Amino acid sequence: MIPIPPLEPHVVLLIAAAGFVAGVQNALAGGGSFITFPALLLAGLNPLAANMTSTIAMFPSQTASAIAGRKLAGAVGPLSFRAMFIISLVGGVLGAILLLSTPATFFARLVPWLVLFATAVFAWGTFRRKPLHAAGAIPLPALAGVQGAIAIYGGYFGGGIGFLMLAALTVAGVPVRAATATKNALAMAMNAAATLIFAFSGMISWPAALALAVGGIGGGVCGGWLIHRLPERLMRIGVVVIGALLTVWMFLR
């Protein structure tokens, strides 16, 4: 087991600030872990510990965002919201178990590609001219399979689950504001499962997790308020720009 380094007070404060920004970003369109993950790497955590710590830390803010937008969340075509929620829980467990079985060195090499994949998918979902499917046109097994795959990915690597779910939900014909609220609730479900597993892994920097959680809760509430007020196009473009910049940074670091 790789030891977790102690953190200086000023580093903890900066991590809390990163948590606030990530909380807002998660609430609006996802990708908040693309802020917390690099922040934890800069604080001295190894990639595996940074990923697990980020997942645990951002769970409270995801819960706050899910509650703030609960009235907008709903079913996706023929698949009920309850079914999507259960699929997300199960997938989160499977992904977390898979991550615990992955060597830290392999995970570090895989991360830039995971970030690139997530950003590319959301960019495609954002800038295509017409949705490929009308709401309800995607068969139920396909919807369940896509959400299950995203949930496993989410339990394994938190970065990009918001991008992926927004892309999938908008392809299914869900309006962007309802899709944003729905993905917040589903992200909460899959990360709840992963959080319970990671908490006992011995790989968590608890001071960093606490700082991120406190900042993230404030950011999540702020982001939940902004969902109803920011222009849709601005929300989408902002996510793509952030994802692209972080993809380049992860490959160059």
C-alpha cells in the first residue's frame, strides 16, 4: 500500500477552493473531478489515491446537487428513473471493485485516455446538429446497457461520468436541463456505492477529502441554483473547453 502524504494547512485551503469550483461544475454539466483530481495530484497523492479520495469527497456535493434539482429528474424514454437509479448503484459497486484490483502504475497510464474519451463523447453530444433518436426511440435494453456501462466506468474512474451521461441522455431525447438533473441523481447513486467501498481501502487522504467535501457542498448548492438560470449553450461550451484543457494537461504532465 502506497503511503498517503500529510498536507500543509495552505494546501488544504486550496483543495477546499478546488472543491467549490468542482461542486459548481458537477451540478451544471459534470466534470468536477477533472478539477479535484489534478488538485490532489498536485498535493502529492498518487493517481489511485487521488481518484478514490476525489470520489469520496465529492459525494456530499453530488447529493446536494441531486436534491436541488430533484424536481427536474425523471424517466428516460421507456426506462423508469427508479430502474436507472438501481442500475447506477450496481454498476458503481462493480466499477469500484475493478478499481481496487488495478495496479496504481497501470491506472496512471490509463487516466489521460479516460479523460480524452469522456471529453470527446460530450463534445460530440454537444455539437452534433440533430439528435440521432427521438425520446423513447431507444430500446429499453440499450438504455439499460448504456447506463450500466457508464455506472461501471463511474465506479472505476469518476472523471467524465457527467459528460457521458449528458451525452447519452440528450441522444435519448431528454432536454438538457432535465438531463442535467437526472445525471446528478444517477451520479450520486453510483458514487454512493463506490464511496462505501473506497472508505475502507486505506488509500484515502481524509484531510483532503474533508476539504474537498466542504468546498464541494457549497459549490453543489450554488450550481443547483445556476441550473435554472445559465444559458444552455454556455453550459455545454464550458464543459467542452474545460475537458479539452484538462485532457491536454493530463497527457503533458
